[in-house]
Amino acid sequence: MKNFTKQFCALAVILISVTYSFAQKSEFCGIKNTAFLEGEKVVMKVFYNAMGAYIGAGEASFTTELTRFNGKPVYHCVGDGKTYPFFDKFFKVRDRYESFIDIETMSPLKFLRNVEEGKTKIYNNVTFNQSANTAVSTNGVFKITPCMQDVVSAVYYARNINWDKFNPGDKIPFDMFLDDEIYHLYIRYIGKEKIKTQYGKFNAIKFKPLVVKGTIFDGGEKLSAWVSDDPNHLLLRVESPISVGTVKIDMMSYNGLRYPLTSLISFR
């Protein structure tokens, strides 16, 4: 049970640190936000299936507010992930990720990671200097590539991409800074389809991100994700096989969306 729990809790962490950005590198500088507003809150639920039934194991929430950082107006975007009390007995997760994002360029200026996963605790405080291509973290100074994103800013930046510019099968690369390392990643755009989640039935956009080998996954494109096919581009589901069973994470509630959720066909 402990191994099972560690795996789907780790996927909850991946949701919080989602690596699913949707723009070519050349588009990762200076995009304007038209997809979300301050005050938005989205809650996702983690389910694990090993014997034919999905069991709720934990949840993750994303919130956004408007504040200032070094005198500049920024979006303060926070991702919190936790296991439910029953699963705390096996592998307790209490994770918090924060990003302070320049509202003019949608580039991160500061990133905080404060996580507790079992007996492991990690804290990292990163300040980005995008013009100098450097990141100053708790552990030192690091060179970064232009238009660098962190794991939270990439989610919100990505929601502003025009999916109609891509064809099914296109690979869309991006760079992300996490744990003092640069990850050169991509997603493969799959196309549009209808999907039924725990919340309801949606018109959705599907993609498969490249997963780095060495995580709980084997690496490759086995993980699938869906976002709403409307101007919100709201994350609806993440699903993947693991070593034993399957994990899925569904959007369960939302408040403060910028637009009506017109992709919703029917409630569950």
C-alpha cells in the first residue's frame, strides 16, 4: 500500500508542478493574459485505481491573486497539494508551490517550493532575472535560458495559447527551471475530443507531455492531459498508468473563471 500511495501522491505533485505548457519557445516571451483573472480558484481531486475502482487519495488547488513584487504588479499564483487523512498514514503529502508572475510578460519573477512528502522536506526560494538570464535560488546562482518558466507560471502562461495554430502530432517545446536544473521538455498536441470526467462531459483539447525518465513513470509520452476547449483552457483531467494501476486527476470545482465554461456539455 505504501508504494501505491507514494506513486499517486507523486502524481499529485506533478499536477501542482505541471509541466504542460502549450507554446513554442519563441512564443514564451511577452504573451498577454486573456485567459484568467485574479480571484480564480480551481480544485482537482486525485484518484487511484488498482483493482477496478477509483479511490479518492488527495487533492490539489490553484488560486490566483493580484499583488506587487519589487514594485511591479504581479499575479501571485499558488498550488497546494495534500493527501487525505487516511492516506496520511502511509505517505503524507503537504506541498505548496508559489509563483509571482509579471502581468505584462507572463514571465516568473519569483518561485517558492515548500514541500513535505513522507520524511522528505524541500524548500527552495528562487528569484529570476529574466533580462540577465540568471536564477538565484536558496542554493546558489544559476544560468538559465531566455523566457524561462517555473512549474506554476507555465500552467498559467499556457492557458493563453491559441490551440488553433497547431496540428495534431505537433511537438511544442519549452524550458522549465526546477530544483536548480533546466529541463528541456515538450508536449505533443493530440487534438480535440469529448471527455467525461467526475465533474461532467466536456469538449476538450488533448495532449501528451514528455515525461522525464527517473520519475515514477518510465519516461516518454504515456501521460495524457485534457483542457477545456473554450477561452479558459481550464485543466480538466490528467491520467497515466503507473507501475501498479492507474492514476487520474479530475477538476472538481472552480470559482472566478474569466469566461463561462462553454466547453461543458453536461454535468455528471
